[in-house]
Amino acid sequence: MTQTPATRARTRTHTWAPPTSYADAGASSGLELLRLSLEGRLPTAPICGTLGFRLVDVEEGRAVFEGDPGEHLYNPMGTVHGGFTATLLDSALGSAVMSALPAGRAYTTIQLNVNLLRPIFGDTPTLRCEATAVHVGRTIATAEARVTGTADGRLYAHGTATCAVFAVPGA
């Protein structure tokens, strides 16, 4: 096959700083840690650079991420892989929970429910994922989120998460 500009291989690279662990973060609440990350004073999670999304807003019990689809995320059907949207949702949902946790508490997702409503393509404009904590208890937390297009306002996906809440290891 003769290569044309349309068929030439593409490359994508990114760099990241080593992430800060909960134990390294000291006596900061989840909201404080997320705000430090948003302000660039703590490194963002490496997955953000890998998949092309970022935290854009956070307050107690709420987190907003935005992500940029691209053809590097395509599945064999020529659409953005559902794992991109699931990871965008999981990041926002977990951060909404994290933003409501006091210092010394951490979380991990134990169940993720994703509803994909329409295909996402490489040229789909930026997607916005807004998540809200529904319940944050001593051992279990839940959150819900919606993924909408920033340009068209259309709903692309929605989901929920259940998270285990636990003491920060090593604290």
C-alpha cells in the first residue's frame, strides 16, 4: 500500500510528573489536594495526560473534567473507544467523592456504571463531565455524572460510581 498523508503513521507523546500519593500529601483534605492539583501546585494524575483530559473545576462534593477526543482513541469501528468515556466518568466521579473526604481518608472505585448514549468521533469537540457526590459515608460513597458536549450541549454519556472509603495507608 502506498502511503499518502492520510495513511501515514501518526505519533502522540506526553510527559508527566510522578504522582503524589495520599501518604505524601500530609494532612490535606481531598478538596485541598484537588485544588492544589487544579492550581498546578501538585502534579495531575498521569492518566489525564495519557487520555487527554483535565480537571477544570472542583468544590466540595463536585468535580468537573474536560476531555478532548481524537482518532488516537479509536476502536476498530472508527469511533472513540468507550474506555475513554468510562475513564473520564470514573475520574470525575472519584474526584467528586474525594472532594468531600477529610484529611486522612482515601477512596477507590468498587463499582462503575456507564451508559454510552451516542458515538464519539475524533473530531467531536471537547466533552465536559460534571460529577456530584450523592452520599459520602465513613466506608461507602456514591456519585453520579453526565458527559455533555461543550459545543452542542448534547448528552453523550452518564454514569454512577460506588467507592470504598478507607484510612489513608501509612498515615
